[in-house]
Amino acid sequence: MNNLQFDFLVDKENKSITVVKEFSAERALIWDVYTKSEYLDQWFAPKPWQAKTKIMNFIEGGYWLYAMCGPNGEEHWGRMDYEQITPKDSYIAWDGFCDSEGNINIQMPRAKWHTLFTDNGENTIVKTISTYNSLNDLETVIKMGVKEGLTIAIRGLEELITQLKEQRK
């Protein structure tokens, strides 16, 4: 799996981060692990943290309310609001920090995610472009360790995909 594409590109001019990741699995499986809470809970947080879904309504106008739970009982809440969904091809959503009831914390950065799923032979490429409202917001999430956290979470996702492929054999 180490030879699969994984790019993390910061574009300060456009206030965005583009992540391109290739997975050794068919698109239907990759779509599921990105859009179903039972799978997101297993990989979305960087270990030893764990994601915990409170509400998941993956429809246009719906949202995912989740907590990142730390090993010492910490909880950091997030909310992903789904704006546009094209099944198995793409979705556009707003991701931000919130409280446990889903009220967005306007003091923290919020990003518009455009996530695209494409075939690459037997593999799937996921490209997520996260665009922030300001350069300061972009720099804040970089300082918070978004690249490091995402890299760890992607490792967990690859492990989950391997397990799911084994179960489906």
C-alpha cells in the first residue's frame, strides 16, 4: 500500500488544502467508508483518538454530528453539513467545529469540502479540496496539525479497508 498516491497540498493563494489519496479498493467500498457513520467512526479520528457519531443524515441538507474522543476523555465536536451529493462520485459539505448540540463555533475555522471519487483501474482515487474563508483560518488548521492528524487517520482507513475487503471475500 505504500506505493499508492498520497498528496497533501497547501495553496495559500486560494486558501485551500487539497488531499489526493489512492486506495486499493473499488469505488463503492471507498464511498461507503467516507459516507457511513459505522465506518467513519472507525477511522476518521487519528489514533489513539476515536470518532463517535451522534447524528448522521447523509442527504443534501443533512449533517453528520460527531465527536473526536481522546484517550483521556477529551471531546472535540465537529459538524459536516452536506450541501450537494452525487452518489459514488462526489459530495460538497461544510466542516466545522461545534458544541455537542451541533452549534457551529464561529471563532474556529470552517471549510468547504469538495470530495471527488474516481476510478484508477482497480483502485479508487479520492480528492478532497478544503477551502477556508481566510488565510488565517487555513494557517490555524495547519498549526493545529491537520496534516499529521490526517496522515494517521488515513493509515487507520487503509487498515479498515483491508479488513472490509477480507470480510467480503
